[in-house]
Amino acid sequence: MGATLVAIVVALTVGFASGWKTHQWRTDSAVLKETQKTVVAQDNAAVAHEEFKAKEVIKYRTIIKKVDRIVKEPFYLDGACLDDNGVRAINEAISGAASQPSPALPASAPS
């Protein structure tokens, strides 16, 4: 009876170990197939990218533009683009001084 029990325990242990190993092989095989699919997809993307880069060519062109006219207005030549009121308003804004608001317009008469 003891030898039979030992044989049954050994047979169950060997069967369990064989099943466990077979399951591991199947899982590893599925992971390997998925990895191979990913590698193939990455290789295809890399090849497509390299082909795109080969088609793309950088072209250097010298672009020369000529001025159509020269502005000789004294307003632009002296560098002052603002009149006195504009300069005053900017200086007040920079210094933080409160500028005086414009006087109110008179109400229009009914017609």
C-alpha cells in the first residue's frame, strides 16, 4: 500500500509539473508572437519614415527683395512716430501717474 501511495503521489506531482510547464510554454509563445508583431510593425514604420526622409530635400534659395520706394517724410526720418500728446500719454503710463480724462462731451440737443 505504501509503494502504491508513493507512486500515485509521484505521478500526480509529475502530471502537475508537466501541466505547469506546458502552460508556461504556451504563455511564453503567445508573448513571443505579440513581441514579434510589435517588432515587425516598428520596423515597417521605421522603413516608411526613412523613405519619407529620403524624399524630403532641403533647398536653399537666396531671396533678394528691393525696396519699391524710399520714404523721405520728415515725420519718419527724425524717429518720432508719436506727436507730443502721444509721448506725454506714454510717459504718464510709464511713470504710473494718473492721466487726466478727456472732458465730457456736451449733451446733444433734441432735434
